[in-house]
Amino acid sequence: MRTSEDVGQSGRYASECCGRQLNFIKGATFWRCPQCQRLCDWELVQAAVSTGDLEDPELAEITVKSAHAVNGRHSVRRVIPA
């Protein structure tokens, strides 16, 4: 994905020019690199999972537990899809 294109999937992206990472939400527009201010390509580093996309509350809870484990957090929150 390039600067000025629409974000197709929410998540953490890294600029290919400087490796700077930012979170982008689906439907937003990719920015210029915040470090060098150049037009750049963005690479998805970690996709975000929206609990609104999950229909099974138990699966939503498992997903949140997994995300906390990956991010080094020890707290667990129950998430109920909207």
C-alpha cells in the first residue's frame, strides 16, 4: 500500500523507507512517512482483529486472550461483539 491509498485492513504498518510503525484503521488514508516525510509504501506488520467481525463470543474471548499473550500483557478482558 502506498501513501494516499485507502487502508484495506486495520492494523500496525511499517513504512518501507524508514521502518517507522503506525496503526491505521480500515478506510483511513495512508500517510507520508512520519520520520522522513516522503511518499512511501506501507507493509502490514500485525493485523488488527475487530471483535465486531466475530460472531461467536467465545471466539472473541479467545482472540483477546491470545492478543494479550502475544503483547506480553497478563490481564484478560472479556469482549462481547456488538
